[in-house]
Amino acid sequence: MNGAHAVGADGKLGLLASGHVGDVAVFAKSGRTQFAAVTEAAIADVALVLKGGRALAGNAAIVDALE
């Protein structure tokens, strides 16, 4: 069971799909493997941060393309 389902919000949360609200962080792999790309990331490795579907931070070219 995921958190959205546990609180009765799985109609809007917990899924990356149209009509749902999601927070996403995307990190550059930078030669690291799987989880290390996140756990060892530096600020420069943050490619994109979305909160509620809106771009908050990240690579300027990516953020600008989404606005």
C-alpha cells in the first residue's frame, strides 16, 4: 500500500499521470549508479524539481522549457 492510498487520496496522489498531483526530483546520473545518483548528488546534479506539477528548480534550460 502506498502513502496516497493509505490516506484515501489515491484519486489525486501517488501516481505520475495526467490529472494527478506529484512532486518529482530528477538528478543527473553523472557516472554514478542507481541510488548513488541521488544520495551522492551535489546541487549541480539537480536537473529538475517539480512540486505539485510546477517546476521549482533545476537546469535552467529544462525549467524554462516547462514554463
